Amino acid sequence: MATALVVIDMQEGMADRIRAGREVAVPDAPRRMAELLWLFRERDLPVVHVLHDDPDPASPFRRGEPGGAPMAETAPAPGETVFWKSGSSAFAGTGLDAHLRRIGADRIVLVGAVAAFCITSSTRAASDLGFRVVLPADAVLGFDIPSLDGGRIGAATVLEVTLAVLGADFATVMPAERVASVLG
């Protein structure tokens, strides 16, 4: 069986958040994603992109809008499969599950944005569907979030807790530099 790289929500809207100074846990995560893209392309392994098309007309994450465009660093190459989603999970209503099965992928390396949201939903869904999931901890965007008391929970804390929960039951969490060793 094959391993596929699945890149989630790496769109200009994410780059805009980073450029605006939003706290991010791993600032060079997009570069690490680009390195993983290179690795998979070099080895002729499947790469799939899932982009967010938010149904809210005020959202920057909309197909055809500047914020919805893929980030240049992680943009799909010609011939790579692209799915559009309107919810949190990359598997909900996209055809991703059927595509991965059709190409014989039983394991996915999942990278992208945002750790506590679409990465979490997609990792859990993939695990529930029987895929083995590898999460490169330093190739996932994690932002700060509002706390219940009106303050903020720091990006590093959010990412650490998110990866710990996912790694406890749904995925194998490792640094991006170790991914090559699990590809065989």
C-alpha cells in the first residue's frame, strides 16, 4: 500500500494571518511543508491538496477570492489532486476517502492548517476510516486561540495539547525530518 501526503488549507488567508503578526507556534511550518512536498514529488508519491471554501461570504477562505488561493510555497503542482471543502474535516463531502482508496493509500502524512481545527477533524476522521496517520509536528500551523476567561491561549500551548491528544490515539506524531524514514 502507498503513503500519500495530504496538505490542508494552506491558503493565502493563512499567510495573511502570519504577515499580520498572529501568534503562530511554528513560524517555519510552511517551509517544512514545502520540503515534504519536494520529498513526495521526488519519490513520485501521491500528493493531495484540500482547500477551504467557506460558505460565509465574509470569510477570506473562499474559492476565487485572494485569501482562498493556495500559498505559493505549498501550491499544488500540475497533476496533483485538489479537493475543496466547506467544513472542518478534509473528508466530509470531498471525495478524499474514495480518492485515497482508489490510489491504494492506506497511510497519510497530514500537514497544513490549523492544528486545533481542520487538522484535528481530518486526523480523527482519517483514523476512524482506517487510515494510518502521520503528523509532522513542525509542519502544522498552530495559532493562539481565545480562552474561556476572555484571555488568549498561546499558540505553542494549543499546538502541544492538540498534538498530544492526536498522538495519544489517532496518529503518529514526529518531526518532519523523520517522515522520509517511514516511507520505506
